[in-house]
Amino acid sequence: MTQETSPATPVPATAPSPWKKPTTLVAGIGALGVVFGDIGTSPLYTFKTVLDMTGGNQADTILGVISLLVWTLVIVTTVKYAGFAMRIDNDGEGGILALMALLGVKRQKRPLIVALGLFGAALIYGDGAITPAISVLSALEGLNIAAPKLQAYVLPLTVLILLGLFALQPIGTAKIGRAFGPIMALWFLTMAVLGVWGIARHPAILWALNPYHALHYLLHGGTASFLVLGGVFLCVTGAEALYADMGHFGAGPIKLAWSALVFPSLVLNYAGQGAIVLAGAPTAGNIFYRLCPAPLTLPLIVLSTIATIIASQSIITGAFSMTRQAIQLGWMPRLKVVQTSEEGYGQIYVGAINWLLMLVTIGLALAFRKSDSLAGAYGIAVSATMLMTTALLFIAMREIWKWPLLPCLLIAGLFFVVDASFFASNMMKLLDGGYVPLLLAALVYLVMFVWHQGIGAVASRLSENPVPIEDFVAELATAKVARVPGTAVFLTRAKATTPPVMQWYVKHSGALHQHVLAVTLDIASTPYIPVQNRVTLTEAAPGFWSITASYGFMQRPDLPSLMAQVVTHGCPIDAQALTYFIGMEKIVPREDKRGLPRWMSRMFGILLRNCARVTDYLRVPPGQVVDIGRQVSI
């Protein structure tokens, strides 16, 4: 068996993250470098993209656009995520997969919730590929203003920076990560100062804080105002991170950083950009950099580039973290996960995800070449994810909070109308590159779906004709099967019956060890299980121990450590002298046509052959492993 596929069992208690949480202020500063990188670099390209879509710079249009930007930040980020979503946590963890697990999909079949959660998660990979490309491109495009002669080097520099960023991932970012928060704090303060400088040149822009201008523009702008929503949405493309990264910092520090620094800085900067356009500033090129006095443009470009690198790093780290959650919950093939630092659980590296993201990100940069072109592909993935999060929030309001139907419909309905409007507007960009994140998400979703279906089919197939442990032990004595010295450990999904891999081994070897441990690993729907609640141990027959070990979906099982813990629970074995028997399945289609479709069984077989070895994932010493090959038809 593999630990990702074990059904969850009720666990009596959960535990907080084992990593020590800093104070609220320190954690808030740290959150600036992880949570707010994406949304914090949006001013580099959002207003410019929207202005290109409006086709004009009349006062009513500018006031309407700035008002839309401000109130989108309020409704989506402040109200929906900070106000509601972050109050629905899975033992401190947030994000669409954690929310899906919280709604009990492992205890009961809920295909709609699974579909919403998985496709929402898959869409985040599309966002993860586009964000680094558009962010770094938009930052370096400031060279077009500061040093026009260097314009030809913008794209090569972008590719070089992206290559370096992904190449550094195996090393880890723990040491330089300490500087991310202070650098982003400087970035937000700089944006705020630039915004105030712009507002001082045309203070009338402050009328845009009145939501009337946003509504007036939407109601009287015709089709153009609807299309503009796709550009306006770029201002909240990082809002999902507030919820997804909640487990790293806690809700309090993230809300503090948002309300005290990030939100005011964004509002001031967008207002400043609108003000200089109203004051007659040229709209050609990157409007963000026109806020800056000419002598300081180059330093600002350097700071912007560093900020976009930090934002890209946060997206990559988020993709790694979500991959680990998906593996643990049984929705993705095992991949090699390397802990790059002991300073924090989030400091991990997943090589396969890193290099695939790198290829797609650099490919997008080379294909679209400019940030405003890439903006056409940006937004669909995030708006669709937000739409699915809203649907899950509605279910959580009903089932977790036990709210009456009417308040749930009113609140979730408001979020749904807003999210659906943005999604519909973004879908108009489908042929302009919007298909890219959807295609990526569809591929990821297909992998998740096929893996889970395949694992379930294998489990069902191997559980056919179960043999009670007592009957198997009696049969060993009747058949005079040789019992050799030592202890054998068999991983199994079967808790009350004989492990199929053990039956297979005895059938072909004619022998069995004197002591036998049948180990089932359960991944619970909560993120952490305390050590004291981990092991359930039963001596099902003389010398035959049945062990169930429970882990949270944010914890990685370690089989040698588990064996040491089993000894402390009274199992008389030598934890240093064990032989682990691992079933290695070869997948073939069933001939009776009662199994999975042939294309699915073949695809699952490919995934299974290429995923990380279960022994590597469980940290089992290679010298103590015996692989048992079996052909399984599904």
C-alpha cells in the first residue's frame, strides 16, 4: 500500500503545527514576503492593462477604473478572504484543498465538492506558471522608460532571471527568505510614497474612493465596461494566498499586514497612477514608473525586480506546498519531496514540479514577450479558483458554522456574483492566451483524477477474497510453513484481514518471519495528529501485530520513526533489525471489462511506474527492503 491512499479514520485529537510561531508583528512582517508578493506586484501592470482596454483617459473613465480597483480589493480581499474565508480553517490550515478535506470528502463520497476542490487546486498551477513570467517582465519593462537603448534586453534578462530563480530552488530559500519580509515592507512603503506623490499632483482622484464612480462606470459603459472587468481583476490575483498560506503565519498576522500596510499602499499607488494620468502624464509604456522622479527610476526598477522575484518565489513555494498536500490526501502520485531547511515546514523542494513550472513559465515569457500581452492569459485561472472557493465557502457556512440558508445565500451569493462577473469577463480573453492556464489545469486535474481512480481500483482488487488473520495463522501451522528468525513489516490497507502482499510472499517463499507487523497508514482530514495519538497497536495472533498509524495531511510519515514508537507501546521487536516487504504492482487492464477504461488503466500504470518509490517517501533504509512484484488487473 501507499500512505496516500489509506482511508481516513476518526482521530481523537489534533495538534497544532510543530513549528514554533513567532509574535504577531514578526509573523506579519514575514507574511509580507510570502503571502503578499503576488498581489503586491500587481500595480506594475494592472492599471496599464485596464487603461489599454478602455481606449481613453477621460476623467469619468479614470475615476471609474480606480474606483473599481479599490472596491474590488475591498470586496474580494478584505471582505471575502480576510473577513470570511480565513475564519473557516482546518485546524489552522487554509486553502482550497484544506477546505475540501474539512468538508469530509474522505469520510463520505462527495463528488461535487471533490470536483470543485481539485479543479480549483489544479488551476493554481496555471497561475503559478504565469505569475513569474508577467511579474518579472513588467518590472524590467521599466527599462523602456529609464534606458530605451536597453529595450532589446528586457526579454533576455527576464529569461535569465527566471532560469536563476528556478535553478536556486533545490538549495532552498531559508537563509535569504529572512530578508523577504523587510524587502517587501520597503516595497509597499515605496509604493505608498509614490502614490501620495501622484495624488498630490491631482487630488481630485480621491473622489474615486466613492463606490458611485465604479457603479456608474459599469452601468453606463456598455460592453466595454464589462470587458474591462477582466483587467480590473488583475489587482486581486494574489488574494487566494491570504487563505492558502494561513497555516504558515496564522490569520492574525496576515490580517494585520493586510490592513496596516498592504491594502493602504495598494490603494494609494493605484490612486497615484490614476492621478498622474488625469494630470496629463503620457500613457505609453509602464504608467507605474511614471510615478517616480526620473533620477530614481533605475533604483525603483531594481527594487521592483527584486519584489517580483520574491513574488515568484512565493508562488513556486505555494505550488510545492499544495503538491505535498495533494500527495498526502491521495490525489497526486508520489513525488520526491526534499526538506531544504529545518527552520520551517514550508521549506521544501519538489523537483518534478519545479522543472515543469520552469519550462512552462519561460515558454510563456518567450511566446508572449510583453507583460500586457501575457495579461490576456492571466486572470482566468485565478477567477475560476475564487469561484470554486466561494462554492465551498457556502457549503462550509451551512455545515461548519450551521448558519441558516438565507444568510448563506445572501453572503455567498454576493461573492458568487462578483466572482462570476470577473470569470465571465476573463473568459472573453480565452483566445488571446486564456486557454493556456485552463489547458494546464485540465492536464493537472486529469492526473489527479486518474491517480485517485487507479489507486482505488488497485485497493478494491487486492481486497477481494479477504482472509481473516486467525485463519491465515492457523493455515501456516497446518501447512507447516517455516518460521524464520527476525521481524517482517508489511504495509497494507487491510486492517482486519491478512495483508495481500504477505499472502503473496508466503505462497512463493514457503516461509515467514517469527514476528510480523501489518502496518496501515491513515491520512486524516486534519493537518496534524499529535504523536501520542498516532499509534493503535493490537496483537491479532501470537507474533502477529496489527498497527494503525494516523498522520495529518501536512505531516510526512517516517516508517523507521514509527517502528521506534511501536516499541515504546509494548511491541517486543528490535526496531533496528527489521525487513520491510513492499508490494510493487504492475498494472494491466482487466479482461472482463468490469474495470477502469483501458486508457485510464494504462495512464495510471505509467504514473505508477514513474512516481517516487514508497520506500523513499517513507524514509525506509534501502538495505532493509524486499520488493515483491505483483501483476494487478484493474
